[in-house]
Amino acid sequence: MPRIFFNEVVTRDGFQIEPQFVPTDAKVALIDELSQCGYAKIEVTSFTSAKAIPMLRDAEEVMGRIVRVPGVEYTVLVPNVRGAERALESRADELNLVMSTSETHNLANLRMPREKSFAGLADVIALVGKRAAVNVSLSTCFGCPMEGEVPQDEVLRWAHRFAEQGVRGLTICDTTGMAHPAQVARMAQALRERFGGLQLTFHFHNTRGMGLANLLAAVQAGITRFDGSLGGLGGCPYAPGASGNICSEDAIHMLQAMGYDTGIDLPRLLAAARRLPELVGHAVPGQVAKAGRTCDLHPAPAGVDELRRSFA
Amino acid sequence: MPRIFFNEVVTRDGFQIEPQFVPTDAKVALIDELSQCGYAKIEVTSFTSAKAIPMLRDAEEVMGRIVRVPGVEYTVLVPNVRGAERALESRADELNLVMSTSETHNLANLRMPREKSFAGLADVIALVGKRAAVNVSLSTCFGCPMEGEVPQDEVLRWAHRFAEQGVRGLTICDTTGMAHPAQVARMAQALRERFGGLQLTFHFHNTRGMGLANLLAAVQAGITRFDGSLGGLGGCPYAPGASGNICSEDAIHMLQAMGYDTGIDLPRLLAAARRLPELVGHAVPGQVAKAGRTCDLHPAPAGVDELRRSFA
């Protein structure tokens, strides 16, 4: 069975849409704790403008204060050349660039057409050169909430254009939880056939309850890298009340139960997940932090032993 | 692709542990609505004593008042001969009997050892004869919260004993959400090899977020019958705050998106699911009722069309 690698996105993808600013100290403490849990990668923060994403306005300070653990890569979201300069200055291991495969979603989210996004990101890739790894996250690969299903060929076309630019990896994002397992299996196969030399990461949302089923389908199709968010933090503006990102600890718990090596210290990760509701001030969607692992057994209720003896 | 059949358990498995009694009129109206949604089977109620399960004390009245739709089977839970007599009197199409494959869980839940449960259920099966179909739900097949994993051979042993009694079907229950997809695939294969002539139904819980991943694994292994609960109602006393039964409409939505015929009118089912929180007085775990189907698209935000034109 292949080793499965996790990239933890809670402090970027989760915290960026929290209603309350998570204090810098708490961010640093959480990232330092996550660094001890065995992640392959942690998406620490975003070098966007403080006006665009005020919740991550402390990007430099967070990157400067976290304790880097050897073997863990620290990646940051970067929207443009200005962000890339800040990210390189902060010694990020990887810059994660983002654009949508849906024209309408790119216009709605990044306020420009895809071609303009691509040109800007190509400039970033050229600027970075060999100073850091570059990953590109392609949004809405399994469907756009405004356009509907995005054809697989359209995803492959953008993947190809970025592969030509020399990126190390691609993240195939189900931005609003529209993927289903059969579609995931087809996408995984097509990408592995064409881009076997790239780091291929899949990013799922649980908006319609299919998150871990999609992860299973991707693992079955040979994908070994996944994004996850502690507690399942990180919502979806199109679906009030619905879940966002797949929950890291639930995904890891499932894979470990199936026998996969994820490199993660699950009890330590669950301890961190159980502190999350207090940190953000509300309940979070993750299930295993509430229910315990399948191997965490309960004592029999009172009277069962007497009952057992009485029938012996 | 095989047709997939759903058994809706919300009015039995869901309502039995609701803190507030769901009025008989509301139960009848909901079942009559579910009967129009295309279910293969509906588990209407339970013929247990009103003292044991007060929330289902109106079993006779509900069975007497619902409008039976041809093609839908109406099944009821029956714990013993007394319950079976009441169920037959109420003209149930199927009697669903239950015991645990875990000795400790059977003692805790049914207050007797498994052998005594089996003997009692064998009496029920003999009593029913050809007057109705009999299904046996085997609890804790994928793990007991007190004993841990239940060996697959133990599940097969109990399945075999009931098959010998001439039951029509077996439901393999993950009572507290401990199953993982690899275990489900193995169990499905073993059961299909040995009991291909029986109706095999799988019953999953989403307690640890694995519900739909397990359903996917079961479908991949050739299982075509599933229990589901509207809204995901029906909790687990061992995991406060965690989800219970898999959510019917989320499961059906996933399978339909993958191209499976479930026979279900999903828009109608979602309309029923959206009325559920008001009926029970609290939020329910189901996701698709909140987020909408993947094919329910959203208008582009204000300004996107102007933006698109400005770059044209």
C-alpha cells in the first residue's frame, strides 16, 4: 500500500474566512503543534493584501515565528509577483498559486479572466525560478457553482499549460464540493497518465457529504497526496450551513483504519482538533474528534457483567 | 450499472431517539410523502413495548393510517413473538428482527445473551411462516464500541444460522460507525459468496465521517440495498455530538451523480428533508438539503458580467 501524504490547510484556507481574527500567537502555536504531527506539508498563510484577506494580515510575522521542522514543507498562497517576493523573503519552501478552470469562477473570485490570471502566474513562476518549489492549485476542477460541470479536458488543458511552465506540483481542487467518486476516478487516471512526473494533490470539500468517498476513489486511482483542514474548517460561501474542506483527522483516521501509512500521529492530531472549537469560538464539522477513533473502546454499561453472569 | 434500492428508516431508527415525541399525524404525513419518493422499502415503526420505546408508542395507529403505495414494502421492527403478532395484525409486509453479533452489545442493548436472542427470534420466524417476509438486522457487524472489532467469521456464523431459518434477507449493520471501506469490501464479498440468494442490505452510520465512503465500497463490491435515514437522523448514544445513520438524500444524491438508478425522486425527497428540522425542532446532519444538488447552479455575483465584457 502506498504512503499517503497530507498537506494541512487550516491556518490558511480555514482561518481566512473565520469571522474572528485568530491571534498571531495562536496561529504560531497551532502550526508548531501541527509540525509535530507528521504532516508532509503545511499551508501556513497567504501573501495577499491585508485589505483582501484581513484575517491573514500577519503572514510575515507567522512565517517568521514558526519553528520549522525538518521534513515538513511550509507552503504559502501567493496571488501575484508582489506576494511572491514577500513569500520568498519569508523563506517559504513552496509557493502555491491559484486560478480557476472555470472562467466565471475566476472572474467572480479573482476579478480577471483566466488568461490574465495565467499570464500573471507565469510571471510569478519565472520570478521564483529555483528559489522555491511552485505548486498551482486549480479551482473548480470538478464543477463550478455558476457554470456547472467543468469538462475534464479543460482541466487537463490548464494542467498542461502549467506543467510547461515547470511547476513541481498541481492541486486539483473541488472548490465547492461538486465532485463525485466516479468523476474523481476518471480525473485521477487522466492526470496520472499525462502528468505522472508532477506532485499531484487532490483537494476535496465535504459540502454535499461526499468528501471522504471522493478521497477513497482518488486513493483507489493511485493519488497519494491530499489537502485536509483540521476540524473541517473552511466553508463555502455558496452553501450556508454546509461543510467546507474535508476534515484532516477524519480522512487520516479512515486511511489509517484501512492500513495506509500517513505518517501522522493521530492521537496528537486529535488533541489539536479538540482544542479548535475553543480557538475559533464555534463547533467544527469534524466527527472523529467527537466520536473518538474506532479503536477507542467504551466500558460496558452498568449491569452488563451481572447480566452476563446470570445467564452463564 | 445495477439498480440500487433504498430502505428509509427515519421514522423508526430516527424518531425512536428524538427527545420530543413526533406527533402521530406528522409521522403518517411524512411516511405518506416518503412513499411517493420511490423507496423500495420504508421501516415504518417498531412493535416494541411503549415503555421501552415511548416515542414509537403509536405503532398500530401509524401502520393503520398510512397509505400503502404499490411497489413499496412497509417493514417494522419486531423484538419478540408479542411484537410479531402485533406486526402481522398491522399487515406489515416484512418483519425486521434484530440482534447483535457482539455478546457485550447484545447484553447491553437487548439485556440477554446472543443465544437467548437467537432462540427468541427463531420462534418469531417460525410464527411468521409465510405470512410476511422476515429480515434480520445484525448489529455491530463491523465493530462493537465495547468489544472492538467483531471478527468477520462471527458475522458469517450468525448470518448462516439465520439463513438456515429461512429468512428472506439480512441487514449488516455498522451500528456505531466503526466500519472502514476495506473492511466493508471484504465483508460484502464474503457475504455475497455465501448468501447470494438472500436480500443483503448494508446499514451504515456516519459517526466518524466514513458513511458514504463505506457505501461506495459496498456498491463497488456489488451490494445494491442500503438503509438510509432522512436528514441523517438517528444518533449514537456512545458519541455525543457525532452523526448517526447515513443521510438518505446525501447517499442517493451521490449515487445518482455517479449514474446509478435509485428509483428516487430526489427533488421531492430533498423537499421532505428540508421540512425535517422544523418537524423535530433541531438542525439535522444532512448536507445536500443545505447545499443543494451539484446540478443546482447559482447566478454569478454582481459585476461579473461587466468584468467579463471589460476584458473582452
